[in-house]
Amino acid sequence: MDFNAVWDQTKTGLEDAYLDIVGFAIAAIEAVVLVLVASVIARWLKGRVRRALTRSRLDPNATALLVNGVAIATYVVAATFVMGLFGASWTALLALLSAGTLALSLAFQDVLKNFVAGMYLLVERPFFIGDRIRVKDVTGSVESIDFRTTVLRNEREERVLVPNATVFAEILVNRSAYDVGQTTFRLTNLVAPLVELRQSVYQALAETEGIRPPDPRVELTSVGENGAEATVSIWHAAGGDVVPAAISRLRERFPEATVTVEKG
């Protein structure tokens, strides 16, 4: 056995290991410094962007979204450089990023769809926080527009989460856009002459303050042994407190009937 050759190989291996350890240590220190710098830059950019968007009076949800997006983009760039410090090639990084993006797109396509729809809602602003909207069979006041859902509060004081993609794709009614709201009442056990029902409703609500044009819509829904049923729809200022007064007038005009709010 040639001990000199073995020693030379061992020495070369130790030197290579030493260089690798030193190189790794230097790369690790550079990575830590890069992460710290990225954190400082991200914090500075978030402050600058937040102040700029606050002056522009952009929606608070959109402001938070853009501010967080700037920070995430900064950390992604920093992570790319950190991986480069440890020997990852740009070609490999791009390939990994492409494959990761495709995998995430397939795995979270519903989440991404709702996220993109939420971005549209925040930028296009078809409604504002506090507006009363109807989407499909859900009606309520908008409390917030999050990454995945639009949060509504309905007339039962329930918190309803509607996917942003549904809000984006379905027909949406904004009842606050023109400061006009609609309330529908149901009258049961009616015994008044049905031929005069519409005129009787008009007379009952004629002097009710807050009701707006057009005239109340009266629809006879059924007639039975216990009386008839009908619905009465009125238009009024959005958020107005005209409902108690309208119920009181209808009960005075139709004392035998039961008056309830069907939707509003």
C-alpha cells in the first residue's frame, strides 16, 4: 500500500471539506445578512406604500392587500438570492418556480379564483363597505371583502360568507347604490274586499313619511277559507326607519290581518 498516496488523497479530501465548510459558512452569513436587509427593505416599502395609498383614499381592504403584496414580493426576491448563494442555478430556480406555480395553481385553483375575484372587487368597487347587496338568494350589508370571501350581515344578524368568485360571476343587486331600499311585507288572514285591496293599501301608506316612488306593489298570492294572503312592496331610503311606521299603518287599515316583514 502506498501510504503517501493515501495521505495525499486524505489531505486533499480534508482540504476540500474545509473549503466546503468555509464556503457554506460564508454563504450562511451572507444569507442571514440578505434576509435582514430584505426585512428592513420590506418594512420600509410597506410604510411608503401604506402612506401613499392612504393619501389616495383607497379602500382599506385594497390598501392592506397591496401592502402585504409588496412585502411578499420582497421576500420572494430575497429567497431567490439566498438559494443562489447555496449553489442553485438560475435555470434550476426558474424550473422549480414554474413547477411550483403550476402545482399550486392546480391544487388551489378555487382559492386562486376567489383571490383574483376579490382583487377585481377591490379595484373595480361595484359596492362599498356598508352597502346592502343581494347575491343569488342572500341579502345583507357588506362588512368586509377578504382574500377568499365577501362577508355579509343579513337581516337575522347572521354572518354570511359568500365566495368572491360567486359575487364576481352572479347577478349582483346593490340596493345602496342609489340610496334606495326595498321592503316587502306579507299580509295573511285578509278579509277585506279583495277588489279594493290595492286601493286600500295605497290609502293606508299614502301619508307614511319616507316611502319613495314608485307606488307600492301589491300582489295577491292566495285565497283560502281563512282569508287571503298578499304581499306589499315599498321603496324607501336605504337604511331608513320607515318599516315600523308602514307596519303600523297596515295593521290599522287591516286589523284582522297579520303583517310580517318578508324581506328587506
